Amino acid sequence: MQFRTRAIHVGNEKCPETGAVVRPVHFASTFVQPGAGEWGEFDYSRSGNPTRQAFEATLASLEGGCGALAFASGMAATHCVMAMLCSGDHVVAGSDIYGGTYRLLHKVTDRAGVEVTLADTTDPKNLAAAITSATKLVWIESPGNPRMTITDIAACAEIAHEHGALLGVDSTFASPVLTRPLELGADIVMHSATKYLGGHSDLMGGALVVRDQQLFEELYFVQNATGAIMGPMEAFLCSRGLKTLELRVREQSQTAQHLATWLATHKNVEKVLYPGLESHPGHEVAKQQMDDGFGAMLSFELKGNYAAAKKFVESTELFQLAVSLGAVESLIEQPASMSHASYDAADRAKHGISDGMIRLSVGLEAVEDLQSDLAQAFGKD
């Protein structure tokens, strides 16, 4: 079956009891067992829930993995991976990553004696140079957040595996519609399900998908032991969101491409960061590993300072000033003061997150209306 067909049918088979096309939501926290010491398929909802299992089955199919695990948030999913590491282990992460991941690595994971190195993974040579004999995990994002850098996932997988390390990819920006990291050699793919998978700004969730059964079981053990699981209502909403995922992402990507092209010619814009532009340094790699679109996230830098960017993001009307992304509503933010405020100021500057940078999450509104909204915000300078 094709992608959009699997998104609708895999994991969403009719209810065996009633024939309902939409399966019921199972809110039960515990399940009656056949006998003492005899276990049914479900026993306690932290360990497994029918509604969560349905969402996990769909997502595993879309990513091409052997299994998926759904969490309470994207950070809970990322933390589950980091919790497999031991004192003395080393992580190499990309330098263009979500602020929450930066905070987790530098202010939580490091407390357990795990060393962290950031590397510009747009050049695989930088990754190879950063790996040590203690490296157990490489963690990248492509497109990166917020600079929209593109990393060659297949090249990173080859380097990581040569050194006995796992490759994890935060693929939230691309979604499985555009990039499927497991097909490119990654071991783990992470999604903040709050974003494109849910798609409607009405849930919190995260997910991991893996291609190796043993790794899946190790991650499941950590998830079950720590308990940051996705609730049944959120799982139901995510399952519903997956059914329209391909249609939403492709339409949003087309609008983002139009806006990026227009912004690149604007007199008040210093530069536009969007992999769909031929001027983007990662454009050719993006064409190879992204299917029929370059995503609905873009950043641009104003010709101005922190105050000018702050005024701009506060002047739009359709683009709502908010963190998060990937929903039907268009959002705007200033990374330096919002999504990446958890970065140390020196690290923000070091890794190219300027005070004048603005990040857009392009929604499903008419492209003409979104362009007009940005145009009027420029006019308020």
C-alpha cells in the first residue's frame, strides 16, 4: 500500500466487537488478567494500551520500522534514548538542534557523566572528527532547528556505525512524508508528535521508531521503567492526524517554497534559510533525501537587530506569535528569545542563531493571505 493508504488503514482496522470504522478510545488504566501469573496482551496502561498501540502501529509502518513507542512529549522520547547511556559515554550532536534538546544534553544528561560534543554535521568530516572511542550515540536534525541546515543522514549513519555508535535523527521538521531516516541507515527516528503528526495544536506527544528489534526492546524497557507514556486521548488524536499528514505536509511545503522565494527578494531581508532554495548550501543533499518537497519550516534574517526582529514578530496577524510548529495554523517566533532561549548566549552566537533571526511555521492558510500578512509587518518598520 502507498503511504497515504497506510496512514489511514494500518493500525486503524475496524473495531472487532462493533464494526465501528473509528475504533474506540481505551481509557482504562488496568486490565483484568486470565489468572494469577498469567498475562493477557494488556495489563497496565503504562506498559501498553490498545489506543496507543494503534498509533504506534501506523507510525512504524510509515517510517519503515519494526516498532514505535509513543511518549508524553518529544522531549520525553529524546530523554528515553539518552537514558540508555552510561557514565563515561559520549554523545555527538548536531550544532543546529532544538533548544530543548540542547538543554537536555547540557543540563540534564551531563549530570549522569555523559560527555556531549556539538558538531556542524553539514560536513560529515566534522562528525568524524568529533567522534571518540567513547561515542555511543550520534544525534542529528535535518532540516536543523532553527537554521534549516541539511545533514546527509546516510553519510552520518555510515560514520556512526564505523565507530560502533547509534545514529538517532530528530525528523520532526521533515515528517515521514518527506524523509524516512531509517531507510537511509539511521537506527532511531524521533518525532515531536505535538507538531506535524498531530497537526492541529491540540495535543502533546512524542515518538520513537526503530528498525532493530533488540534496540526496540531496550527502549521499551526504559520507557516502561520511567513511565513517560502517551495518554489514550493523545494517541487517538495522533492517529487521526496521521490520516491527513501527507496532504497537509505537501500543501504546506508548497506554500513555504513560495514564501521563501518571495522573502529572498525582499529589501529588508538579509538572507533566507530554506532548503528548497537553490542558494541553500544543503539544497542538493535535500533533493536526494527529501521526497517532493522541502518542508514547511523556514527562517530568515532581517536587516536589523534584536529589537527589529522582536517588533516584526509582534506585528503579524495571521502568523501567530507562539513556539511550536507543524500545525494548520501559521506561527512565527524569534528563536533567540523563544525556542532557543535555553542556549547559552555564547553558544547561540557560535552556532549562528542571530538575534535578528525569525522562524516561520507555515500552515494551511491561503498563500496570498500569508504573504500579505508578512508584507504588512514589513511596512510597520
